[in-house]
Amino acid sequence: MSDVHDPTGEPRRSFLTKVAAALIGGVVSAVPIVAGLFVWFDPLRRRSGGGDAGFSRIASLASLPKNGTPRKFTVYADHRDAWTKSPAVPVGAVYLRRTGERSVEALQTLCPHAGCFVDYRPEARDFLCPCHNSTFALDGAVNDPKSPSPRPMDTLSVELRGEEVWVRFENFQAGQREKRVVT
């Protein structure tokens, strides 16, 4: 008798060798692919942690005039998306003014009407929105009842940490009567 062969003429052992090689090759190939997928999706699995709960250091208390004149400051914060982290990028601006020896008020620089930048006018001691010529008082209140602004200028949370002023910077939805944070 002769050896048992399949119809194509190859021995059965050759078939088993090919199947084993394909299985081993599949496992060996799957390991780096699965590891790569874990690395790729890792940022999506991580929880974003804010050590300062969204607060950014803005200025020293000594840099604010004691007479209550507002000063504009750029807000820098670490920006992070799923895969990259950019340290200390400008994310907006705030007006800071002293309201007491150790109290500070922070106002968003964007008009609540249409999101235009509001300017401080030292000669008038008020804020002006150039987009619709509305004025706001030093505390952010609307000066003119005919103003199209649906609410006063948006205030921001302030913390004094020693001699440093920290602000929780947030942007708010323009054109709405309610103050809603834009996420």
C-alpha cells in the first residue's frame, strides 16, 4: 500500500502544518494590533482631572489698582484634548477689579448679547460694547434699559490664594437671558 494522500497529492501533515502556521501567525500578529488599539484609545478611557477645579492663576493682587479701576488680563490655561496637551495657551480674557482690600471681582470680556469684545472706557468709567453701543457699569450691570443685552456682563468665580488672584474661567452662551456655561 502506498501513503495516504489527499487528491491534490499533498500529504495530510502538510495541511496541518499550514493550519498551525496560520494560527500562530494570527496570534503573533494580533498581539501588536491589540496593544496598538489600547494605546490609541487610552486617552478616551482616562478621566480628565482638574487639580485646581478649573481655576487659573491670573495676576497678583498688587497688580490691581486699589481705586477699583478694572484691568484686562489674558487667561492662560493648559489645554488638553484626547491626545495632546498644550501648556499655558491663551483661552480668553477677564477684567479684574478690586472691590475691597482683599476682594476682587472678575468679569468676562465678551458681551452677553452677541459675544463681541467689551472695552473698558476709563474716561467714562464704564464698559462699552462696540457692536451695539451698549454700556455696562463697573460691576457689569446694564446701564441703558434699551440695551439689547439680555443680562449683565458675566461674572466669574474668584479665589485669592495668598497674594495671587485665581479665576475659574468659563465662556457663556450669548443672547440668552440665563447664564449658561458653554461646554
